[in-house]
Amino acid sequence: MSDLVYPFLAAAQFHWLLAAGIAIVLASAVSLLRYRRLYQRTLRNEQNYATLVENLSEGIYRALPDGRQISANRAMVRLNGYSSEAEWLEAVRNLGSDCYVQPHRRQEFHELLQRDGRVEDFVSEVYRHKTRERIWISESARLVRNEDGVPMFYEGSVREITDTVRRLSAEDQLQRLSSQLPGALFQFTTYSDGHSAVHYLSAGSAQITGVPIKEMMANPELFTRMVVNADKDDYRHSLQAAAEKLEAWDHEFRIRAKDGTEKWVHLLAYPERLSDGIKWHGYLADISMRKRQELEIEELAFFDPLTRLPNRRTFFRRMSRSIADCAARGDHGALLFIDLDNFKTLNDTQGHDIGDRYLVEIAERLLRCVSARDLVARIGGDEFVIVLEQPGAAAAQMTRGAIIVAGRILSALRCDFQLGELTHTGSASVGIVVFDGSEPRVEQVLKRADIAMYQAKSAGRNGMALFDPATLEREQERYQLLGELRVAFAERQLELHYQPQFDHNRALVGAEALVRWRHPTRGLIGPEVVVSLVSQFGLTAELSAFVLENGLNALAAWQRDPISANLRLALNMSLETIGSEGFLVSFARSVVEHNIDPRKLTFELIEHVNTRDQQRTLAHMRKLKELGIRLSLDDFGTGYSSLTFLKNLPFDEVKIDGSFVADIEKGDTDRALIKTMLSMASNLGLIVVAEHVENVRQEAYLRAFGCDLFQGFLYAKPLPEQEFLKFVRAERSSSIAGRQSA
């Protein structure tokens, strides 16, 4: 029995397992089919959703937190005047930067979005992006953050409601819309019998005035009482004028809100004639922020941001009015031009923060020196002007008054300035010009005051000078010379003359190149005029380039001739040129091109070098020494040098200023000064050159005190190049003859 049953059971079990497997496979297939249908349905739903979004009548967009647009549907594209999403995204980078009629609305939108995570029905007036047509929109958006709470993007919808805004008449609809407006809509009537009535106020009214709407509507005169007293007359007159002409009432004025805050508001209303009065339909906006910005802009435009004094523009306006007033009244005014002495040195050595504090203190002291009717202005870095007015004043009276004020200023500026831990003693040079209106151009009057100031500065600074018409003639001649000098650079009218230099054995060792201007009508003009013009009018770079190019040409020619091959050449160069970017590379290339021995070249640098210049040019000076250039400190003894200065900068020699050499015969004090300079230079290992040596007595003193090199009319005047070479040959021949006779 069992033999029959077990095979049967085994077969049954096999069929059961087979059936179960088939069932599982069928179930899996059904499940797969079901999931496939779900996937396809989901895909279709997503496609349908995308199609739905694309075809919605409302504009749908997505933007990054910085405002950059990354997607938009067809309605959004059309709303802004474009034909495709690609064109829209290419044209606009930030939807808010240039779309809102009132730009601050975009900031309000972003603040609400950041605070609440969503914004609903945000109503604004915007520009249709492509056509710049003004339209009204209602915008809703939500901020999407990642799992860490960091904003990823925001997406929203935009609906144009321009037609709705234009058609709205029902109060409930208007109230809902106006609650989002950045101001207040109103409607009131002024009746012929003098009373008035308020018919409508939007919610924005309470936000601006702080007065509930019901209270304001119940008391129509309340708003007029809120207008600040100083603006009430203009407020009433503007309303009366608009009513008489039946034209728009457009007025800006101040009100004092219920909490005491003073606000600027802009009122714009259009009149509607009634049988018994005028009904006004209008809009009130809080423009306090705009007014603050306008005041800030005005202050930037007309006042110096550091000292808060009127600036150059304001000075020119006031000065023009003062000149016209003097011409009309037949009296006189005065202009003081104040230039601070040595301000650049203070600013560069102590830092701009100290310089700024000094200027602020200067402004305060100047204001204390004048009356309230006078103008103090800052027109440049360290330049101030004061306009003095005294109606009815004659020329002598105005001159006396200006001198008194200038004296007061000089006295005030001589008092120590406490600038943090630094105590600084200040001074200024003051130029004074009295004007009567006969010269109507402000520039000319200012120029005369400037000329007078330079007279004071030339006289030793820390003083005042009255404008002298003869000085104007000299300045006019200088300006004419300046124009001719610019032509001289272009037409190669400048040339170098060479003054020989001798050692203590009277052997010729080199020369200094000195610039001369061969003027076509004025003849040969010396370096004192050329250098003065160059310094005053900023032609240093042009002169340095000329001196360097012609000096290298001359040195190259000398070194090709055995008679002059060992001569040194000294060129006057400016630190501005040496410290300029690209100078070293350009100079090194010129040395190679001219094939000269740079060890025969000396650069003479003026002594007036401040700390900032030292830091900037020190590296360049060391590079020049590596090339073999010798560096000489020119006009030694006349500037701001010190032992530390000479020790820190890599000079090889010093050149004693000719004024000291001229005075060496006059007394023991002058000789002691020269002796001290020579001793100091010797201790520092520096070669000493004396210039302007004119007689043998001066030479004898200098030799006795240990001077190394000599230059001056005792030996030879500056010579044109060919005459100098003849001089060199004559000296060489004389030297050879002397050795042969010996």
C-alpha cells in the first residue's frame, strides 16, 4: 500500500510546487505590469502637469535666491513681451533689478519671502521687460529649502491685473488690492461752502499717518493739521492753484505722524468738477526714504564727505553769485586761497587716517575764524577757500578785513594739533584777492588767489600775500612758455650742455648734463626756467625721458673715443621716474642697445624725498646699483635729509648745494657748515661733489675740508656737446704736455 501511496504523494507534491511557481511567476508578471502602468501613468501625469503649467494663463517661474531666472512658462514669457523661454532667460538676469517701477518693492518682496517662506498676492506696478510698458501684477511665491534649511530657489506665479486695477470701483475689491499698495488711495470732496468730506481711504493711510481710517474720515481737517507748520502755506496754495485751474494736484510736503515722526509724503490727485465743489481722486505715498537718499546724494554732490564743508561745485555756485552781487551793488568781496604747508609729508609719513583727522580739524578751525555769512569750502586735497562778503564795503575796507581774517587763520593753524598720539604743528600759505565783479569768471578770480598763495609759499610759507597784477602778467607769460615748452619737446628744441667735473688734482673726470632750451625767438633758456615749468605743470616724465635718451647717446659716443672713454656722466633724474613701473626693464634694455658701461653713469636725485618715496623706490635704487649706476644726492643741505636718511638709502655721493659754496668766504659759520657736511659724508663713506665753484678761494677752502670733486665756472661753463669734446681734447693735450715737461 505504501509503495503505491508514496509515488502518488511525491507526484502530487511536485505538481503543487510547479503550480505555486507558475502562480508566483504570474503574480510577478502582473505586478510588473501593474508597476509599469503606474510608471507610465506617473510619467503621463508629469507630462500632463508640465503641459498644464506651460499652458496656464498665469506666469510661472523659478529663480535662484539672487534673483537670476532659471525657468519660465509660456505665459510668463508673453507677459514680459518675449516669444520664447530661451529669449526671456537670455534677456533678463535678475527679475527685480530693473522691472519694478518702485525698486524698493522688490526688497519688500524678498524680506517677506525670507521671513515667512512664502508670499501671496503681492501687488506691484512693474515694467513689461521688453517694451518697458507699465503694468500691474499680483505675485505669489514660495521659498524652497534643502534638507539643511538652506534656500535653493524660489518659485512663483505672476498674474497681470492691469485691467482689473483700472476697472476696480467697488470698495471691497479696491480695499483688498490697496492693502498691498505702498501708499494710500483716497477720495474726498472740497465743497463750495468751505467744508470738506472724505469718502474713501485705503489701509495705507493708517500706515502712513498712524491715525485709524475711521477717525481720519470722521475728521477731514485732521490731515491738514498734521502738515508741519513750515509747509502748510505751500500745501494750501498748491491745492488752491490746482482747484482754480482744475488740474492735477501734485505736491510734496512733510507731515507729523501720530507718533511724532516727521515724514515726507507725495500727494497726487485728479479733480472732478461737481455742481457744489470738486471731488479729488488721488494717491498718497510715503517718500521719506527717497527724500533721505536725495539729501544724501545732494550732500555728496555739493559737500565734501570728509570735512562736511561745501565742495568745489558749491564754491563755484556761491562765488558766481558773490561776483554778480558785487557788480550789482558796486562794492567789493574777497577770496582767500589756503594751502596747507607740508601736508603731503604728514599724510605720507603718518598715514591717511592721521591726514584725514588733520583736515577735519583744519575745517573746524577755519569755520571758527569767519562769520556765519562767509563761505568756507574744501576744493582740493589740502586746498581750502573762503569767500568773504560785506555789502557796501570799499576796496580798502575789504582788503583790511581779508588781512585780519587771514591773520586769524594763520594764528589758529599755528596752534598744535593733537592727532591721536601725534602732536603736529601746522601752518598754511594764504593768498588774498579782492574782487569787485568786473571779472565775471570765477576761474580767473580763483587763479589770482592761487597766484597770491604761491607768492606766500615762495616767501617761506606760513604767511599771506595779496594778489599783485604784475604777478598775473608773469604767470601769463609762464603759461605761454608752458605751451611753447610742449612744442619744444615735440620739435626737439631741448638740448644737453655738459659742465666738466674735476678731482682734487684738477684732473678732468666727467661732466654733469644740464638741460637747455634753444627757443626760436627767446634764445637759450636755462635749466632754472625749464625745471620750474616741468615741476609746476607735471612734465617730469617727458623731461626725464629726454635727458636719459640724449645722455645715453652722448655717453655711448664718448666711450667709443679713447680720449673720452673714461669720463663719467651725471644725469639729473626724478625719483618719480626711477620708481615708476617698467623703468628698470626699459633702462636695462637701453643700456644694452647703446652698448655703454653703466659704471660710468651717475644719477643725481633731488634731496626732497619723503618716507613713502623711500619705501617705494628703495628696491629700484638697489637694482640700479647692481647694474653699476652710481647714485648721487643732489642739492645736499637744502631739504629734509638726515643721517638716518643717508644711511638707509644706497647713495654713493652727495652734491653740496651751490648756495653753501657761494657763502663759504663770508664767515666762520658758513665754513663750519661746509666742513660739517664734508665730515659727515666722509664718515658715511660718501664721495662729495661741490658745484658752483667760481674762484680759487672757494676751491682752496673745499680742498682743505676734504672735498673730492669740483664743478663750476672756475673750470668751465656748461658747454654744447661738440664744444665739450673740444674742451676734453684740450685738457688731455694739456695733461700730456704737463707730464712730458715734468
